[in-house]
Amino acid sequence: MTNITNALGAGSGIDVRAIAERLSAAVKAPREAAITKREAANEARISSLADVASSVSSFSSALATLVRGGSLRKQVSLSDPSLAKVTTVAGSTANLNAFSLEVRQLAKGQTLESAPLASRLSAVGRGTLTLATSAGSAAITIDDSNNSLTGLAGAINQAGLGISASVVTDSSGARLVVKGSAGAANSFTLTAANDAEPQLAQFAFGAGIVSDMNQTVAAQDAIMRIDGVQVTRPSNLVRDLVEGLQFELTAEKPGVIAQTTVSRPNEAISQAVGDFVDAFNQVMTKLNAALAAGQGGSSGALRGNTAVTAIRKQFAEITTAKLVGDTGGPQTLAEIGVRTNRDGSLSLDRARLTDMLARFPDAIEGFFNPKQLSSDPRVVIKSSPDRVAPGRYELTDLVAASGGVAASGRIDGVAMTGVGVNLVAPASSRALGLIVGVEAGVNAATITIEPGLSGMLSQIQRSIQAPSGAVASARAGFAVEARSIAEDREKLEVQSGKYYSQLLQSFTAMDVRVSSFKATQNYLDQQIRMWSRSND
């Protein structure tokens, strides 16, 4: 009978378990090394792709931030900057000239203030006040549930007419303060119903009404003079006075005339071109390294990857792409001295750039400032150009807002969303982000968005990061490979375990037989010795 000691290899003196483990490991090792190599290569691809995508995103974001800052557009300064903040409008094609500015009056909103009550919880009386504005009217009802200064302020705010109310408390008590929007047209009245309690009637205000409400600020428009010509606007934020400029009025100084100075940011643009070349080369270096042949580590990790090759191709085309419309000046980076080297990197001919800036400053400024054009002045573009994909968009079936019905129209045959006087491009449109204001009398218009460098980079970034873009495509392939590696590793472990069990079973059986043979040998040896002694 075979005992436990024999089964474990003690019978033959051979460690069959160790032999089975070594043989199993020897068979497993090359296959495991191959899987580990695949895994390392896939992880290197994933890391390299993330690095490339991050570089493209950072490049695009940095340029977009620089463009939005406005430092690469014409600068307008006032001899008295306390009057207003004047900035150029992104996407404008206006040719700016110097002018004089006088701010005679700031736009203000009507403000009413009540007599003080003991506290914000003091009763104000039950009944109804009618709040009337140019936008409509609403009933302000006070009953037992909201009979307090706080309740009255809340009811006014909930009317939804653009009138705000609050309770201000000081040493004399609590007051109701009611404010309207800036502009003479935004004045308002509060009228008490005939059956309102006398306390509530004290909060009424209007022509011929005697109450405790005091008008501390009257509604008024802003009054400005541009080159001596007087104009009025309902707001202190004025965008439609001088094409290409936005005014934020900050002080009224009748009689003080400020002169404007328009300067071109040629030095800043020259620096921006150089910075663009440097940043472009950093991204191209990473793309070249990722696609390189015969490299180790993460270099060459994406060699042959069609998605990343497509990204590099898009970058390579930037220098020859048209960034602005044809106005007789340069339209591409190549024309202003940005040259493409054999390895795809860029170099800058600064002498040519300086010459082109002197000859075509507006065109080169347009490289960094995406433009947006409307073929009809009654269709006003209100969105920023860097938010909309470059291209031409046809607006048709335009109908201006009227009688409380929002504007309507189509863009490239797709219905737009009407929001008051504005139309918004739907999510399904390639013009996603476009907002236009439509005035009466226009049926169709063409919108043109010129990309500029920031627009082109944003387009590249959006295309490669899209759900069906290059990055998603490459990541999907890497994920498939990662799953395949995991499955192969799992199979290897199962197969290796089975092989080890088979070896152990075979060697154990062999050990049992060897042990049996040794027992027989020992018996025969004993018998032979006994026979030998008996014959002596």
C-alpha cells in the first residue's frame, strides 16, 4: 500500500511538486512575457494619446483666452478714462477712427423708497396694488399670508416685470425700496385698489397719488455726444453707437469732452505670431515623437495609428489654410512669413512679418480675431465668433418678433429657436452657438464666420474630441486591446494551472511506481543477503 510520504515524493527522494512548478513556469514564461509586452505597449499608446490630446487642448485654450482678452485687437483709449470703458467688439470688421466723447447723463432706473416701519415684519395692510410698467402690469395681492414688508417685497419680485424690491433696515426702521431697470421707458407706477386698506395705499406711487412713497431716483436715459452729435440710449452699456465698439459709461461730466486714440497692437500681434509658432512646434514635436519609427519607451507608441496621423495632418494644413476673407491682403500664415520645415515644425521670417504688418495690419489682425459678417444689417449677430464653427450659413424664412410672438426662421433649412427678438441655432446645426437678432422687413440673410487661428484650432480640438473623433476612435481601439490582453492573461492562468496539475499528477504517479520498485529492490536485496549468509 502507498502511504502519504510516498505520495508526496518522499518515497523516491525526488521533489515532484517543485519539478512540476518549474516546468509549468518555464512553459508559461514566454507567453506571459508576450502578454506583458503587449500590455506595456498598449499603456504607452494610451499615455501618448492623452499627452497629445492634452497638448492640442492646452494650445487651443491658451490662444482662445488670448484672443478673448482683446489685446490683439485695435485699442481705443480715452483722454479721460473715468467717463467710460471703451472696448472693441470681437468679430467686428469696422474701420475705427478717432472721435470725441462727452457723457452728459448716465442712464438710471427709477427708485422708490417708503416711509420707515418698525421692522421688516410690520404689517403693511391687506388688498391689491397694481404694478404697471412698459412691459405690462401685474396685481400685487397682500393677504394674511404675506402681510409684512418682507411679504410685499416678495410679491413685487414674483410679478416678473423686471422690477426688484427689497427691505432696507437702518436706525430709523425698515423701508421698502423698489427699483426698475435703467432707461426712461422703464418707469413704473403702483396703484392701490379702491378696497385696499389705508396702510397698503401708502405704498402707491404715480401721477396725482399722495402717499408715503418717495421717488429718490427718476428713470432716465443716458445722454452722450459723439463728435458733437447728441444721442440717447436706455442703458449705460452701449453697443450700437459706433460700429465695432462697446461703451460702458461710468461717469456723467457735462462739458468735459474726451478725445479718443485708436492704436494698432502690431507689437502684440508680432509677439503672438512668434508665440504661436513656438507652441505649434511643441505640439508637433509630441506628434512626431508619438508617430516615430524605431523608438523606445513612449516614443513611437502611436506609430501607424491612423487617428493620430489624421491629427498631425490637420496641424500641418494650418499654415496654408485661409484664415480671413479676400480683402487684397494676406490670407494665410505662409504669406506673412510662417514657413513649414521638413519635419512639420514651423519657422518665422520676422523681417517678412514686420513688412506685412506695416502693409496689411487689418488683415493680419484678423488672423487672431475671428470675424463674423451679416449680409443684411437688419440681422445682427449677437454671439461671439469663436463660439461658432467657421463657414457660411443661409438664414431663410425670417420673421421678426411681433405681438408677443418670438422671432422665427431657418438656418441651412433647419428651424431655429426663437427667444424674443433673437434666433438661436439648434444643437443639430453645424452653426451651434450662433445667435442673431432679427428686425422687421428682412426675409433672408447670409452669415459668414471667418475662422482666424483661434477658430481653426478650436475646430481641430472639437473634431478630434468629438464622440466620433480621432481621440475617441483611438481610445476605443486601445480599450479593445486592453480587454483582449486581460482575456489572454486569464486564459494563460487557467491553462497554466491545468498544465501544472497534469504534471503533478504524472510525476506523483511516477514517484509511486519508483517507490514501489525501491521496496521490491530492498526486499530482493534482503533475500539475496539472507541466501548468501545461509550458503556461507
